[in-house]
Amino acid sequence: MWRPLLLLGLLQPILGYQIDWNKLDRIARGKVESCGG
């Protein structure tokens, strides 16, 4: 019973990091475009 919960606990931070990386990537691209890069 605890194994699925453990997997979810491990996957949530990983998925959160992936989403954060995507946001940072978009923000970085937006800054480069706005700066005329």
C-alpha cells in the first residue's frame, strides 16, 4: 500500500521541476527576445 504513495511522493517533485524548467525556459526566451537577442 505504501509503495504507490512513495512513487507519487518521488514523482511529484520531479514533475514540479520539469514544469519549473519549462517556465524558466519560456521566461529566458522572452527576455532574450525582448532584449533584441
